[in-house]
Amino acid sequence: MAVLPKFKLYDSTGLNLLYEFLVVQRTNAPQSPLRHLSIEGNRGTGALIIEAGTPAWELEIEGIFVIDNASEGYEEITVKIDAIESAIALNTPYILRLDKTDATTYEYKVKRLNPIDYPTSLRNDSQEYRVVFLVGSW
């Protein structure tokens, strides 16, 4: 059976599940963060190369809030928006886990530095969301 990856956000200890992203439609994870870093001075010539460095990078998660009860569409989506906003505070360290298999995960140390984006919608049957985390920021 194929694994359907789940995105789960934990506190900085990695023990307490704070939020699970539902109906994820697009992400740029997983990525290998290893890079050769180039540091250039503003007075010197050339650059200093740091092999196998791990620079910070932006991890994006785009998904959809869907309603379960058609007669409560707007209210239900509003509750889901409030839940994600209260679960993921700005500039707070978290651990984000993404399933590799049933038993293994990718794990990233992340912070949210920008507002959660909600593209235009009437919020009566679904609402898209986009969350951007900075990986390697703590």
C-alpha cells in the first residue's frame, strides 16, 4: 500500500503534536538542505567556500480546508482558520515531520515568520491556505 504523507507540527521538544496539516496539495519538501555555502566579503576578492553547509530555506505547505457540513460551511472554515492561526505562532520554534514511510519521517526545525496566506475565496465550501516556514532558523 502506498504511503500518503502526513505533515505534523510538534512543539520544540518533538513530543507534543500541535497541528496536522490536512488536504495538502503542494509542498517543496522534502529537500536535501546540504549545500556548499559561498561567503563573499564586501572588501575582499573571491569567496570562502564552506562545504556541506546547511543554509536556512523556506518550506512551503499549500492545502485546502474543506467543509464537512454544507449548512455550516462559512462557520466551519472560520473555525479551521482560527485553529491553524492559534496553533502556529510567529517566531516560535517547532519541529515539522513529514512521513517517508509508515515508520520513518523527515524532520525539520522550523519557525513561521510571515502571515498564513488565504487566497481569495467566499469560504462557503472550501478555503485554500499557504504556510511558509523557515527551516534551520533555530
